[in-house]
Amino acid sequence: MTTAELVFSEGRLILGRPGTDDPTLRAWDAADELLLEQALDVAAGIEEPRVLVVDDQFGALALGLSRLSPIVVADSAVLPAALASNAALNSAFSSAKQVYSWIDPPAGPFDLVVLRIPRQADYLAWLLRVFGEAVQTEQVLPARKKARVIRCRKGTESLAGWPGCWKGYALSGRNGELAVQALPAVFAREKLDIGSRLLLPHVAREVSSLQAGSSVMDLACGNGVLGLTALAERGDVQLGFSDVSSHAVLSARHNVEKAFPEASAFFSHCDGIDDGAGAFELILLNPPFHEGGVVGDHIALRLFEQASKHLKPGGHGLAVYFDVNPLTLFTGAEGCGPQSFRNQVDVEPVAPHFTDGQAGAVDGNVAFGKDVACPLFGNFKPQGDVVFRSQDFDNPGGCMNMSGEQVTANLIADTGGPFEIHLVSGFQIPQGSQSQ
């Protein structure tokens, strides 16, 4: 966890950002600073204001406004633990006793609603209709530090009858089309994303081999498309759906109840897999790689680790990984000169397969980065062909030295190799370089 100090008119807050050790990632930003300043100013003119904080990231707003005893609601299940952790670092600021979600939202009305504008336009429109009845802009304040506060007043349009509430697509399967819908805060709610598209045929194959009554978890479920595919293939399995987003959990539940009302399913709004969820024969995972405006693999790696701990003996998992790190350099060994392979593909879908102490490729063309292979499969013994596509420039000692067509195991941490090296389409080999 990284920590940084936020100084504002009420004092100083030490705020930590759980789940990462990257010192460049703070638990607050300029938007939090400006919102605190303006919210305290507005509240000063209201006698005993009833304040609502919406989608605070890690507790900066909830703790900074603690003197006003704000009610807190968030789509993300990350906030309760982050708020509790940061409250422990700031004894002078009291923490909200409860963090609501959209599964069980707080009741209005409120004198002041403080929210960060989300990245999804539809989610913003949904929020404004929930608490502000499509607010009208009253004042746009000057920008500071690349952030801006907008003051609004209550509007006239409500959520009732709004066509943007549910959006989705039809998923074709062997039993016909399946309607998949989602609320505004859900990833890829209007069309099937590339990662899920890659996984779906493997999901059907894996589920078909399970015994009746087997337990399956759709982790980071989103709209539940992976779990729905599993239920379409086998209606006699038990399906768990878990997601950090309450909108996602509500969406998955909506889709299951509509398409498979008799299914044995449960739904969990939590950051990963709940400790009491038990173990599973099969875990399906299309992990997120965005946290607000931050792109990284720290969430995916944590979810992979959780998944490995919740597999039954003999159980296995199926996941997709997006390699966002370009392959930049291989350092040759045994007389081979340096070879510069430039990746011409920004994002490449990857589907590693792991099962009961082993890991390998789902199909022959998948690839994942060295930096992912080390922590992700540290407890597994890999098998099969794997393409290594990235190198950590911040760790020159971790360069992959190629000897013939093999990468020795000790050069890629505890992943148990060796692996064969194959070229991937989309790579540009400089003239005069050798390929291995």
C-alpha cells in the first residue's frame, strides 16, 4: 500500500492506496482537494446538512467531510476496506459506520451530494437521475490542477422510463440466443468484449466435462456472460457470481433470473472471492485492468492469486489476460547478438490455463508477459508452449537470455520451465537480426 498526505482546510489526512506499492499511485487527487473545499463551503451555509458522498475512491472525501457525518455510497466494494484502513491512519477523523452500495442504497433526500464524475457517461447520467433528477448546471468553477468542480441544482428528469438504464446484446449459443443486459457502470455492457469472446468456447468445453452439482465461480463477472455461458451448457452446476461493482452484481443477477430462473446461483458483491465462499471445481476469470484512470495488472494478479486459493483438489481455472506491455528487447546468449523485437500490437488477448499445480496454454498461439508469468504462476509448474512477449526495463537483471530455443527456468523465477520460444504475428524483426 502506498501512502501520501492530503492537506486541506480541516487538517491533514494520511491516505493509503491498497493493493499497490507503486509510489506514483496516490489515494487522492486534485479532484478530491477541490471537492472538499467546495463541499465544506456549501455545507457552511446549511443548518445540519444531510450530506451524501458518492463513489469516493479510497476515503479522501468521506474522511475529509467527517465533521458533517456524511452518508457514503459506492459502486465499488473496494471502498469499505480502504476507508477502514485509512480511518485507522487518521484518528482525528471519524469514519462512516456503513458504506452503502447500489444493491441496498441509502434513502434520500439530501441537502448536498458530493460525487466525482465517473468515466462512463451513462453511469453519470444514471447517478444524476437517481439523486438529482437530471441536475441543471448552476456554476462551473475555474480549473485547478487539471480538475474542476461543477455546482448543480435539482432538475426535472427522473430515472423512471430512462432508456439508458439497461443496455445489452444477444449472445448466440447452441440453445439459441441469450439476452445479456447490464446497468451503466458495467464494463462492455453494449457488446461482447474481446477477452470474453476469446474465453467463451473454452468455457463451454470445460463446463461440459464437469460432474453434476459441481461448483463454478464467475469471478469479476461483469454482466455475467461467462457464467451464463456455463449455465447454458450445463444447468446442473452451481454458479457463483462475484464482482467489485454492485452494478455488475445486479446485472448478473438480472440476467440469470431472466434466462435461468431455476438455476442454483449466488451473487457476491466483494473485492475478489469472499473468504467464506468455499472452493470450486472451476473458476472463470476475465479480470479488469483499469482502476479509475490507472491501467495496470495489479488487480489481475491479486485475483489470480485468490483464484488459486479457492480451487478444490483437482479443480482448475480459466482466465484471460491482456498483455499491455510491449516486447521491447531480448538479450541473446551463447554468442547471439542483441535482438530488438518491436511489438506492433498494443493489446494482445491471452488465455492461460491453470489446474491443480500445473499451468499451460489453452491454445497454441496464446502469449503472456514474463512479468506476469512470475507472480501469477509462481506456485504452478507450467507445461506446454508459451510465448514470452515483454521485458521489465526497470529490472535489467531479469532479462531473458535465450539459449537455442529454450529459456531456462531460473531466468524466469520459479515458473519451472524450460519454455519454447516462438515468434508471434505482429512483431517486427529488425534487418540482420536472428530469430529464435
